[in-house]
Amino acid sequence: MKYQAEIEIMPRKGLLDPQGKAVSQSFKNIGLDTISNARIGKFVTLEIEANSAEDAKKLADEATTKLLANLIMESYEVNIKEL
């Protein structure tokens, strides 16, 4: 079966997020003072051929930990959908 993995990768809480800080400051500069604490991450989708959703999640986890995310600085969440 074919599955789609949706992977959200975000900077770990407590670590500096320079992109998020720059965006947060820019909101103030353009008059959007009520918006703050932006955090910038990555959103990745993968198509995975697997026997089950559980197997697809295992493959997505492996791809994320080996290639897509820096686990020292980032955390991630995987959601699997059947195609």
C-alpha cells in the first residue's frame, strides 16, 4: 500500500530560533504588534510504499532521524495517511 508521511520539524523549545526571532521583530516593524513568538520549522511530505501504516511510520521515523532533522536542535512529529 501507499502512504503519505507528513513530518513537522521544529526547533526544540528553549533553543534559540534566529529565523523566528527575526520574523517576530518584523511583525512589530510592520504594525502587527499583537503577534509574537514566531517559530520557524520545516514541513516535509514523503510517499512511502509499505505493508502497513505502522511500517510506513517506522520508515518515516528512520528517514527523519537519519537525514531530515538534527535531533540535537530539532524535534519532529510524523503523521501517516493512506493514499
